[in-house]
Amino acid sequence: MMQRTIHMTLAAAVAALALTGCGEKPQTGMGIRSDAPSYAGTGSNFTQPGWKAGDKTSWEAQLKARQQYGQNEYTRSQAK
């Protein structure tokens, strides 16, 4: 009788732990909120040379260059 109680308690504990994985918090899309635009900068010393914090045109030029030359596999790969 005592072994049955232990087994039932253990089964209930396992079931409770298994059900805790089923709960998910709602994702409301509340990420980092900032009033400052991205091109305003973070104040870090580790910035790309040629980019000036607060200058939107230089920000867009740096993004375009990074996309074209750093993240484009067609321009990075060498033809053999």
C-alpha cells in the first residue's frame, strides 16, 4: 500500500512537471522601446570608421555598404 502511494505521488509530480512546459507567456511584441532613432548612435567607441552618430545619410550609406559587401554571399564568394 505504501509503495502504491509513493508511485502515485511520483506520477503526480511527473505529470505536474510535464504540464508546466505547456504554459507559455503571451508574446506581446514589447521589445526595447526607445525614442531615439537608430542613427543617433549608442555612445559606444566601437563604431564603423566613416559613420558619424546622428547623421542619417551616413547611417544609411553604412547600412547599404554592409548589406552589399558584408552580407551578400554573391559578392563575397570568389569565382573559381
